[in-house]
Amino acid sequence: MELINQHTKKIMEGCKQRAADAGLRFEKETLEYLVTNRDLLELTPKLMIPTLYDYWVHEVEVLKEKGRYELYPNNPYETVINTRPAISYYNDNNPDWMNVMIFYHVLAHIDFFQNNLYFRHTWDYDFTGQALSDKRMIAQLRSEKGRWVDYVIEFARSIDNLVGFHAELGRLSRAPETSRSRMLDYYFDRFLQTVRMVKTGEYIKEIERYNACRRESPELGEQAFFAEVFRKYPEFDSLYKKSLETKPASRQDLMQFILQHSEFLNKERNRWMKPVVEVVRKTTLFFQPQIRTKIMNEGWASYWHEQLFLKDDRICGHEVDFSRTHAGVTAMPRVGLNPYALGMRMFQYIADQGDTGRHTPEFRKLTDAWEREHYDRHTGGGRNLLFKVRENLNDFLFVNTFVDQDFVNRFRLFVAGRRLNPAKGVWEIYVKSRSAEDYRAMLLDGLYHPPCIEIDQPKTGNGNLCLVHRFEGKPLVREFIANTLLGIEYLWGKPVQLETSEIVRAGPAPGPAVLPGMQMSLSEERKQREMKWQRVRYTMQDRKLTREVL
Amino acid sequence: MTTSSKVRAEQEAKIRRELEAGGSHEVPDPRAGLEAFGRDIYAYHDLDVLQRLVAMQGSAGANIRSIDELLDRDRQREQDGFPRKISVGRLIKPGKRGKEKVVIVPTTVEEKLLHDTSFRSEEERSHGGSGEGEEGEVIGEQPVREEEQPGAAGPGQGEGGPHEMESNAYDLGRILTEKFKLPNLKDKGKKRSLTRYTYDLTDLHRGFGQLLDKKATLRKILETNLHLGNIPDVGHIDPSRFLVAPDDKVYRVLSPEKDYESQALVFFLRDYSGSMEGQSTVLVVSQHVMIYSWLVYQYAMQVETRFILHDTQAKEVPDFYTYYNSKVAGGTQVSSAYTLVNEIVERENLARDYNIYVFHGTDGDDWDHDGTQCIPQLKKMLSYANRVGITIAQHAHEEGPRTEVEKYIRQSGLLEDKPKLLRLDAMREDADEPRLIEGIKTLIAD
């Protein structure tokens, strides 16, 4: 791995200038390295972070077919990594014009990393530096504890997808404490909503009554307001006092919970394991936002490399080369999804929406088709809207907000399905739906979404760790449960239970007519079978797994 | 309906299904269908898309070097009370479409709590698309092969495929032997000489040659000098007084040596009838890959293989690729395969020169349901074979504990008569890898 030469670096600096002029914001310093295949061989298992800790699984071919992208919250083959300074990797024989295109792509990625709020927790430190010190720490431990370090890494990694990424973000961007009275907060935030469970109308009435009291007398208004409350709800006073005594339960993810509460880890001789678990947790947190902004990130980079390249005066004469490469990257496939293509079109669409003022409620209220089609307020707010979207959304919100029928129609998108044609013995790919709703659902369904596994605190009281999988219409991969729970049991030091939902298998199916060369019977039978779900509880005790139906 | 007539009726239904189903056994065309179909958004990455830098995989060779360490680690895991993590015998396809290579590497999987989406059938799934077409309009077709072929579950194929297979099979065999403690073969029949030669510097030659044999030369010089009377006191030899004749120099020269290694000939028989569709074929073939590898290791690469496929008729195919990838279709006559093996052995007089192994994989269906044609052929085969191993991958939906083949072989009493020669292993078609290896142990153990 070596740095790019001065000539290429100068091109990069020129790109930075132009990108900054166009409104992208990123730190000035960046590092660009040339990589050979040999370097990549070493880098890819380490997710392109040269200083990541060593772990034996990195050296083995890992089977990934099953849940490949669910398993790893990161893409191991990025060109640019989110460090300070940002590091990017290049093939050593790229022509200059191509480097210009890639530089713009990379700069847009860096802009995204450094401005999108889902990356907030990675802004204040350099991950490579941190990783290096962690790597040394783990190497040191390994020399003392041997293979047990690897077991701890393994077990920590087995739950690293359950990390509380959003809680972590929430901690960083918590609203400032209000100076209002806590009684007021309790009344409106909890009492009315969770204790009384009043209807919305009633809730709003209460707010209005409070405002009226305040208007009447700014000082004594609150007192007057609560006098009424005490009369109406005699139990309020005692409930409020009780609420003051109980501390609000902080939401911890499984790894944090184990780190804090596991008797096993907190024993003197096992304390060394805790920093190892923390390293794994930090690493996964670092990668979380990348997979949750894949469409946006690639779309944003593609949008900008196109915009900026075409305006770059240095590469005149390479328009055709560029167009070819660019089309290869961002052409919409006939079937299948390409995040570059989709994301770029979404940003183009958003820019248009902003320029014509179509993202406003005024436009949304329009029902007349002709008016909708010819709506243009010439607001010119496209650029502004783009940057706002880049700052505040992730893939879910992005797709959910901007994939509408106009978008689907404009780019002639559809949901493709596959069905068997038994006569010809082929799968037919057909246009299943052109409705935005279906297209959106299809996109959302494909997004990274790890299962939500929470700790049942009341049941966890007696030493057992009780985990509850929140049912979202999908079961867990069953083969993986045993070994994952085994790892959790090791770190927890006591039995672990997991409550989850599984499909009730209808009794042995009547011998399906198996026709060679087709699976017709199987899928048909499956279609007919109604999905029935049941809650089951797995218990891992002394490294033995048992299962009971609840 | 009585039980037997019910059985007969099921039998007939099965036969009819296989007959009517048609189909053919061609090796599927590896041509890629609609390229991006089913590729999800996370499969794209900058290195590939922008710079055409392919994500690298360590070569199988490099992986094998650290395999000992890995296996040690795996054994240690077991001692520490954790389940083993390394699996082998997986065949992966690195590289781009159409240029896949068959490699066998140790693999592992990192288990986590994940959502399982496979409970939904293919037809319920949705994919992205763009372009023209009315709702409901068919815009493309894909061959069904991916779902029914073992090819999809493992080996891909491209240039150099079969060769690659060979060199890695040895390593896989070693891993299987060491990791799963598969038994080593007893040295049998090293006496049979083969028409193969290895070359070694074994012959002596006076005057000139490739390598000076110092000890022999010295002895020769001593002899010459004794004859010349140049050594007055044998108890006190002074080499500096030696007279050395050119002929005294003894050299070694390259010479052909007969090889006495024992050699194995393995017949792999696969039922590729219509009923073998799906998992049972995958199971049978992956087990055969492993057995093959184990034998390659045991016989230090001196293994010859013959591949035979059968439905109602048996045919020999030239290589493992065809053996592995041929599509299932047609009916089932187990005896046809056994007959063919017997014919080949007789015709080529193979029993004299080889240790012969026969491995047969089937789902246990046979139109010849009481084995009247099959058993005599099997008996004949047992007269010369070192081991006949039959694997039955029973369909998961099949009721009753035993399949036809299993039934008639057990009834014949051959398993008890010749326990050293005939082995049978029946498993469900959804068996996992450890079960598969357990099966191999049953088939090959002494």
C-alpha cells in the first residue's frame, strides 16, 4: 500500500476545490492509497480497516449465503472508509479522467459520512487510530490468555448485530432538559398517556386548559391547573411521588446489559473480557450507519460524481469514456436493484421536487391530475432540499418518504415476480405490480433490519437472562439459535432464555407429486398452507438447549 | 384395500409419475440468465462497480497451509466444551459468473440471531425492475435448474473445473481423515505390481553417471588397492597412498522402478431418476465428493474413478462434472447400474489389478421393488469388490421407515453374511453435514 503520486494528488485537490464550491462539506485532509490485489487480500477480511483487530475467522472462508447481509452490518469492499482523515483506495492503473470521477464519488461519500446525522457517533474520533490501540490490546491479551480471547471475541460477535445503534444516536442528540416542572412533564408525558390512556381530543383539551390557565396568570396558572387535576384524579399525587422515586430505566442493548450485569464478567479473574466485548461493540457501532444508508450513500455519491464530472474543465474529451463507465454504474437493471442507480434517480427526483415546489403540502393536497402534472412554482429550492435530505434521513425514511407514484411512473419502475411455468419448465419473470405502494414495500422489505431482541428485566431478576424477540412477521434462523445462545450463556455465566415466534408446521404433508424438473407441487402446497405462528421459549443451560412451546 | 394392494397402488403411481414426467438428463447450460435478478442492494460495492477491483478470496492453497492450525483449534474447541466450527467439503464458486472454479476449502459460519426469510415461497417474493411491460406481462425466463440441480448447492463449473477438483480432493481427504477421524485403510495387497514406474537414482554404474556414490566408490578403491598390494597393513590404512582407477568410481544413475503401491478403483453410482429431484441428489453427490476425497488421500492419489449414472438404464460418464451435474429424469432400475459395473469389471479384467470400491447413492425407490434382478447382481459384485457402500437418502415426505431398496437388501441377508463387504446407510434427505460424515464412517469403516 502506498500513497498516490503527487500528480494524482494534485488532481484530487482540484476535485476537492470544485466539490466544496458546489456545496459539499468535508474535512480538508484525506489519504489516498494505491492498492494491489495482495493488499486487498489482507484488507477485505478486515473490512478495509487496515488496523482492525486480528481474529481467526478472518482467515477462513466464511460461508455467507445464508443471511449474508444480515450477518454483517458493513460492506467489506468499500473504496472509502469513514476515518479521520478519510482513507480511500485506488487501483494503480486508473487513467486520470477515471480518477477524477472516482474522486468525486469518494468526496461525496466523505461528505455524506461527515454530515449525515446517522454517523453522528463517528464524528469525534479516528476509527483507525482507535482500532489500532484495540488491536494491540487484544494482541496483548492473547499472549496472556491464549485462545480464550478468541472465544470472547466470537461470543461477542455473535450478538453484535443486536447492538443498540439508535439508542446510541439518541444519547448523542438528546433534547436539552426542559426547565418546566417535572410534575407537568409527568402529567402530560406519562400520566395521561400511559396511566389514563386518554383519547387525543381529551389530551388536547388538557393542553388548551393549561395554556388558558397560564394566560390568565403566568405565575399561578400552573397551580390553578393542577388544583383541577388533583380534584379530577385523586390518585395523581401519589403516583407522581412514586414516579420520582423510580429512576427511568435506561435502555441498554444486550451487550451493554451483559457488560454491566453479568456476574461472570465482573468476577476479578474475568474482568479482562470486558474490554474485548467493548471493542467488538464499538466496531459494530461504527459500521452500523453504513448499511443503513446504502441506497442514500451510493445514490448521493453517484449523483455528485455525475454533476461534478460534467462540469469539470480538466477532463474535456473524455465525455464518452465517462458516459460509458457512468452508465455501467448507474443504469437501472431490467430486473434487480442497483443502489447506485436507484439512489441517484431518487436524488434527481428530489432535486426536481425542490425546484418546482412539489414537496410542499400545497402540492400534496392537489387532486387534479392535470394540475399536478403541470405544477411548477419555480421555487428553486432543490439544492437546499437535497442537502437537508442528506443530513437527516436514512434508507428507511428516504424510501418511505420519496418513493411515490410519480417517482415510480417517471422511471417506469415495477415490482418483478417469478413464477413457474410447468409447461415450459422455466421460471417466468413478470411484471407483478406498478403501484408505488408495492414498490416501496418491496424496497423496505429488502433493507437491513436485524431482529429486535429485548431484555425482559422483571424476569431476569433471579439470575437467568430472559430475552424476548419482538415478532415482526419473520422467524429467526433456527440453526443459529443454539450456538448464539451458547455464547450468550458463556458471557452471562448463567442460563439464558429466548422467547421467539415460529411457524407451526402443519402435520406431515400428504406425499406431494414430485415432478422432475420443477418444484410446482412444493410451492403450491406452501401457498395453500396457512401460516400459523406460535411463541416458543428456548433455554440454554449448561450448554444444552431445550425448547418449549408457550 | 389391503395393505399390499395399497403398496402396489402407490408403487404404480410413482412409476407412472416418473414415466409421464419426461425430462432429459442433459448437463445444464451454465449460461447466465437475467444477470442482476435477485441480487440485492447490498451486493454492490464501490471497488467492483467503480474500479473493477474484484473482491479477493484467499486461494484454496493458501487456506490449506493453515489448515493444520485450524483443525487443532477445532479439536481444542471440543475439549473446551464448545461445538466445532470448521466445516469442510463445501464447494464454493469464487469469481464471476461463467468462470467459476471448483475449490474445496475449510469454511465456517458466524452464527447470530437473524431473521429467516426462507419461509416464504419463491412466488411470494418480490424483486425490483424497471422498463416497459404491462402488469402481468412476462418479461423474461430463467431455467429452473438453479433450484433442482446440485450445481446450485455447491460446485460451479468452468474451465479447468475437473482438474481443480483433483488437486483439492487430496486436501479434503486429509482434512476428513484428520478432523473426523475417518479410519485409515489397512495396507492390503501391496503385492500386485502395476505397469507404472517411478524413476529413482537406484542403479549403480561404474565410470560415469549422475551422482557419485562415495561409499561404494571407496569400497571399490580399497578392493583395487588390496589386489595391487598397495595396502601393507590392513589395520592401518593410509588413504593418501591409494591409487585410483577411473573405473573405480561408482555412480548412481536414474532407473525405472516398478511401483508397488496398492491402487484403488472406485465406482460411483448415482441414481438420477426423476424421483431424485432436489435435496436427495445434493446429499448423495456431496457424500460422494467426500468419499472420493478420502480415497484419494488414502491411496496417495492412486485412485481411479469410474462414474455411472442410472435411471432405468445405466451409462458410464467420463468425468465427475457430468456425473455431478446431469439432470434428474426418468424411472429407476437399480439393477441396471450393478449390471453395468459387473460388465465393466469383467470386460477389463479389473478385479486382478485393483482394490475395487463401489458406492451407490439413491433415494431408495426401485421399480424392481423386491430386488429380484438386483440382488443377484449385487452378489456377483460382492465376489470381487473390497467394499460396496449404499447410501439411501430417504425423502422427507416418505412415510414408513424403510425404502424399497433398503427393504430388499436387508431381506437378502447379505448385510449379515458379508458385513466386511457390504454396507448400507439410510438417512433422511434433510441430513446435515455431521450426519453425512457419520454415514461415510458407516460405509467405509472396517
